[in-house]
Amino acid sequence: MAHSALYDLHFLLIPLFLLATIAPSIHQSIPLGTTIFAVDENSSWVSPSGEFAFGFRHLPNNDSLFLLAIWFHKIPERTVVWSANRDSPVQRESRVELVNNGHLVLYNREGREIWKKPKAINARAASASMLDTGNLVLLSMDSSTIWESFNEPTDTILPSQTLTKPSKLSSRRSEKDYSKGQFELRLQEDGDLMLYTVPLEGEFTYSNYWSTNTAGSGSQVIFNESGYIYLTQINGTSVSLTPGNIVSTQEFYHRATLDFDGVIRQYVYPRTLDSTVGWAQSWSNVWYQPPNVCLAVFFAIGSGTCGFNSYCALDENQRTTCHCPPGYSYLDPNNTFGGCKQDFVPQSCESGGSIEASQFELKEMRNVDWPLNDYERYFPINENLCRQECLLDCFCAVAVFKDDTCWKKKVPLGNGKMDYGVSRKTLLKTPRGNLTLQTAPPPTSSCREKKDRTALILIGSVLFGGSGLLNLLLLLAISMVLLYSRHQRKVRFQRHDASMLGIRILSFTFKELEQATNGFKEELDRGAFGAIYKGALVLESRHLIAVKMLDNVVAEGESNKEFETEVAAIGQTHHKNLARLLGFCNEGLHQLLVYEFMSSGSLASFLFGSIRPNWNQRTQIALGIARGLVYLHEECSSQIIHCDINPQNILLDESLTPRISGFGLAKLMKADQTRSITGIRGTRGYVSPEWFMDMPITAKVDVYSFGVLLLEIICCRRNLEMGLENEERVILTEWAYDCYAETRLDLLVENDEDAKDDLKRVERMVMVAIWCLQENPTMRPSMMKVTEMLEGVVEVSKPLHPYSTSSVFS
Ligand SMILES: *[C@@H]1O[C@H](CO)[C@@H](O)[C@H](O)[C@H]1NC(C)=O
Ligand SMILES: *[C@@H]1O[C@H](CO)[C@@H](O)[C@H](O)[C@H]1NC(C)=O
Ligand SMILES: *[C@@H]1O[C@H](CO)[C@@H](O)[C@H](O)[C@H]1NC(C)=O
Ligand SMILES: *[C@@H]1O[C@H](CO)[C@@H](O)[C@H](O)[C@H]1NC(C)=O
Ligand SMILES: *[C@@H]1O[C@H](CO)[C@@H](O)[C@H](O)[C@H]1NC(C)=O
Ligand SMILES: *[C@@H]1O[C@H](CO)[C@@H](O)[C@H](O)[C@H]1NC(C)=O
């Protein structure tokens, strides 16, 4: 390797008193042709006093990379105050050379030019000098300065340095990463001195977060030799940045740095131990701006001080710290300012988020806020509903509640801050508990889902096929899941606890529902089990609800528990053809259920109203209802018999998908009540014959009601239509059989061209309906069979007359 010129003046015998002063007059001239190699940190050009040096330094975060820099040479920290190649560090054996043509050039290991001063080809330096001020200068033949590092500051200014318009300091990225960061201090052309955030890549300027407000009057920023920093103004006055008196530059080293947290700070470091008793041998901060950067950096776009999904706080020494909320971790573990990432699989958006809502919970974060990430707001609303809104929405990462207002926030979260002034309640969505075993079955599901069964099979096969240790771990994990689920069950019914019922349904007070329905003012319907009222949880129409007030509530005590057990079972159901239960109220004699409000109303109003759905829509609706019933009858661990299938109980959503509502209510009634005539659960005209006889009530009662409904869907008329001229048409179920027997099905769909063109399907549907209407329940097909017949995947055999087997009952 070539000789590296060693200009280290460290060991020169300079009288001690000289070291304690700034002596810019002493020049140590560095001639042309001098080179420093990036080998170790000892090769450098040192200022005459030995206080500053220019050369290569290892990057703190990568020993094999070098920074061409100027640093405080006498303090152990070797604090870097300037660098030439912060964004392109060079490898070992790169070199900086004061080339014979008069330029100071940094070459990388391959000999390529990385950096060159002065830039102009015809500007030529005759020598260089590292001054005791920390300024590196290139001098011409007549000793005038043709370039100086003080005119191109990086993130630090030093006593005797002046910033002229326009100039800027730009922070480093993190404590150990010297590359350009996201903050700038600018002395603008207009004279204003401002702090800005900038993106790490690309050219864009966010708004400023601090300013001296000297536009039009500001002139220069001066860091004078006594250690005072001020902004001079055109009229001769100045705005002081250094407040009050400051320790002398005789006894202390001074610097002002725009730190990587976006704060401009002035620091001092004692030159010797003797003269500075009581001062630590380290950099002490004497002032800083802005007062609280966590609160100052606050823009609609951009991440804020700490990066996305993070929050900013000041520690007891006024240092800025960045924290990841629970469930999040630093994107780069070596840089806490780089933001945080989610450590969990985000909530699935299937059904908007409700499917997985039970797997998430809301954690209260004290004094923490992300002020600008709102995408939705509700007013007025209570906290309970605010929580529910967030949990049921896959986009919601944080809910903030204050007074009667709820804000929903999305990721990435920006401008996070911790501040004791935060009086709002911040609720962060995180996965529930400590489960990392994603394949585990959900703790409290009474309805089976294909997904979960595969998971169990998977666990099973891994258990028997895997290694012993793996099995042990899996067993541990599974038992944890089981423990967890047992715990879940215990806490399930605590009032107003958002975690109850695995989130799917919430508990309301009677008063809340009274308010939500405006005192039960608007009655939507009155069914076999009670009246339904329209309500609103918030003003927006999206949050309209339907509140069902159950009649004939039995006295408190055991029945209240049963009610909640049933509600829990209903809450476990989810199928696209079932109405979603949002919550309930169980206060003494008040038992109410809260459903989402369906904008298209009930099938009854649709079917029998003036604008009828077309034939194709009707066949789809029929099929949807059948599928919903299959789910209730066959896919829940304890079968749910609806007992009151009628067009009033079928609701339609915006896309005309039928949603069965009111299911699960039959069991809420006292057992003996369901048997008495007065207690028949069902609606006149849809009730199957066994209700009137001493027969067990089975799922087949729903099949019967479905048969009636199916005919109504085919014909767009009610089962019973009094006052018809044609008397044999009054009861649809009887007339339909007659039409079928006489092969005059066209009469049933007289005014419906589409259906008349599809008579084969009309016939199949009518045949299915007649099967459903068999008086003998055992003759009725199951809903599964009904679905298959409607879908056309199985043949429909010729139905018998509905009363042909009535003798069974006599
Ligand atoms: C560099 O200097 C330090 C002390 O200043 C010394 O310990 C080290 O050996 C030197 N390294 C080389 C390569 O000269
Ligand atoms: C250090 O830098 C070198 C050269 O760019 C690179 O190959 C190496 O991976 C870096 N090491 C670390 C720990 O980042
Ligand atoms: C630096 O500024 C301060 C405050 O404005 C002043 O008191 C002091 O004399 C100045 N020092 C020099 C060397 O100009
Ligand atoms: C100088 O200019 C500043 C800003 O415009 C103003 O506030 C101040 O009063 C002026 N002072 C004098 C002495 O004119
Ligand atoms: C963090 O720094 C250490 C040492 O400097 C390095 O080994 C590690 O790779 C770094 N991690 C990341 C994620 O950059
Ligand atoms: C999660 O599990 C780990 C290991 O079993 C345990 O150390 C930790 O405390 C648990 N955390 C919570 C929040 O329960």
C-alpha cells in the first residue's frame, strides 16, 4: 500500500494554554498532493490546537465503511461535526486527496470520484487547512478562501460559524446512521428560520413545525465566538436563540446540532476537568427548540417524529424516545425512530371484519394519541358502541373516544405522541390474549366452520406424525388454548364488558336502547315474539338498528341465565343468509335483541308491495332462505329451530340477499308455554299442523313454514287472501296443489312473463313446496334436501297430496 501522509499534530508540543483558546490565526497548511487513506482513524489532518481533525471515521453501525468527516479530536467521543459523504460511505482503502490540479477529491476503493471541492473546474486550491474552529478551508495562492466546510454544514454548526441565506442543516437518520434524515433547519431566502420534516427519499417538503417568524426581516444565523447563537435582522436587531447566559467557550466546547429527532440543541462539553467542576465529561444540552417535538411535528401526511405506528415521548432528560404500542415492534431494531410494524396477522375483512372480531380486543393506551388518522367519526355514541364499531371493522386499528364522540383510525398510524394533556381514551386493537397458534379452533364456537375442522385435523396429524418435542410443544399450545377458552367462558357475561361473548354481541342497558329507539317510537313490525322498533345508535344511517322487544318474558333468575345462553348461541351464528345480532339487553323483565337494520326491509313488503322483485331475484331469494335454514338446522352444534318462518322475518339487504331474522327465539320461551295453544310460536298461516296436536316440535315445523313461504315467493301473494272472487284461490297452499294436479301452473304466475317462460322451474319449485307442506312432518324433506331440490342437483319426485297421510295424526 502506498504511503499515507500523516499529518497528525496530536503529539506536537503545543503549550497547554493555547489549547484552551480558539486560535484561528494558526494555520497548518496542507500542500497539494497530500492523501489520506481510509485504513484506520489515525490518519487525519489535525488542526493546530489538536481540537479538530479531518479524515476518515468508521461508521458506528458498520465497521467496514468510512465517513470522510471533521470531528472533535480531543474528546473521547470524537463527535463528528461535518461529513462529506454521509449518504455514500466508502470502503476501506478509499482515499481523499488534495490533487495537484487544485481539487480536494474523495475516491472510492475502485478509484471513482465520490466527492469533489471546489466544484468548478477552473477554481483551483493551492493548499488546504484544518482550522481550530472546526472549519476545513481550501485556499488559493493568495491565501483567500475558495471553499470552506462551514459553508456546507451537515447537521452541526460551531462557534464562529455563520449561516447565510439560504442554507440548511439536515439531521442524520438515527443515532448511529449518519445518512440524511427527515428533519431540516432552514434559513430561507425570505429570512425565516424554520424546522421542517422532509421525506427520506425524494424531494418534498412538509409544513414547518417551528419558526422564528422572521420572514422579511431575518438575515443571518450567527454562532458567535462566545457561544451565543442568534438570528440577525436587516434593521440591525437580532433574535437570540441562546437564552440567557452561556458557559464560556474558553472552558467548554460548543456545538449546535439538528438531532435526528428533529430538535435543534446547543451542547457544551468541558475542555478540562479542573475548570469545570460539577460538569459531566460529556455533552450537556443547554437549550433546544422546539419545546416538545412530539407535539410540534403534526401533519396530515408523513409519519411524525417517530415513524409510522409509533408514538413519541420525552423522557425525564427531555430526550425524545419512540415506542411501539403493544403488538407492534420496531421495523429496524437498531433504529427506534424508524417506526413500528404489526406483529400480528391483521383482522380479516371477510364480512367487513365481523368474522374475526372475536379474536381481537381493544387495549387502552393511557395518554397516547394518534391525532390525525381518522377515517370515520361518530357522534353521539357511547363508549361501548365505539368499541364495537372498531372491533367489527377490519380497517379500524385504533378507536378514540371522548365525551360522545368516537373516532376510528387506520394504519399506518402517524404523529403518535404520549402527552399528559391527552384526555381522550385511546383504544388500540390487538389480537386477544397470548395465542400465537393461528390454527387453533376459536374458543367458543357452537357452529362449525369448515376452516376450523381442517385446523383440528392438521393439529391431529402433526401430533401423530411429528417429533416428540414438537408434539410436546403442540400439546402445550393446545392446552393453553383450552385454558384460555375456559377462562373466556367464565367472563363472558360481565355487563358492559366489550370482551364478552367473544365480542360478537354486546350488552346494552334498557336505558341505552330506549334512547336509541327514541322511546320505542317507531314500530317496524310485530311478530310472534314481540314488537320490533327502529333505532339508531348514531346519527348516520349506516348505524340504524332494529330492536326486538320480547314479550312474555318470564321472571328473573334462572331464565335470565337461559336467555343469555340462548343469546350466546345466536351470537355464535354467522351465515350470509342470517341477520346479524349486534347485542342484547337483559335487565329483569326487559329482554331485547339488537339487530342490524336492513335497508331493503322485509321480504313481505317486497313481495307484496307495488314493485315486485323479478322472477330470477325471487328464485335466488328462495334459495338463500333455504340455505340459511340448513345452517340453523344442521350446522350448529345445538340445532336452532326458528319456529316463525314468514316473510316478515326475512329481511333483505341492499343486494337483496335474504337474511333470516328472529331465529333462536323459540327456545327463549318457557318450555310449557310453547306447548299451549295460546303460546303457539309462529304466525297464523305459516304454522304447521303439529303445533295443534300432541306432537314433538322438530325442525320440520320450519320446513312447513318454508313451503308456505316458497309458494308466496313464486306467486307474489299472501297465503291467505280474503275477498277474492275466485273462492278456490283464497288459500294459496290449496289452490297451488290444485293447479299442480291439473297441470295449470301457468295460472299461479299469470301476470309474470319471466316466470311463465320458465315453467319447468316453476313446476319444480311448486313440487318442492308441496313436499314441504305435507301434514305428516316425517314426510317433509329436510332443509338440506329442499336446497338440493331447488338447486336442481337432485330430482324432485311427484309429491303426494298434503293431507294424504293425515290419518297418522288421528
Ligand atoms: C491509532 O492511535 C491509537 C491511539 O491514538 C493507537 O492505540 C493505535 O495503535 C493507532 N493505530 C495505528 C494503526 O497506528
Ligand atoms: C457493511 O457494509 C458493507 C459494504 O457496503 C456490506 O457489505 C455489509 O453487509 C455491511 N454490514 C452490515 C452489518 O451492515
Ligand atoms: C456574542 O453574543 C453575545 C450576545 O449577543 C454577546 O454578549 C457577546 O459579546 C458576543 N461575543 C462576541 C465575541 O461577539
Ligand atoms: C426590526 O425588525 C423587527 C422585525 O421586523 C421588528 O420587530 C423590530 O421592532 C425592528 N426593530 C427596530 C429597532 O427597527
Ligand atoms: C443491528 O446492528 C447490529 C450491529 O450493529 C447488526 O449486526 C444487525 O444486523 C443490525 N440489525 C438490523 C436489522 O439492521
Ligand atoms: C405470553 O406468553 C409468554 C410465554 O408463555 C409469557 O412470558 C408472557 O407473559 C405472556 N404474555 C401475556 C400478555 O400473557
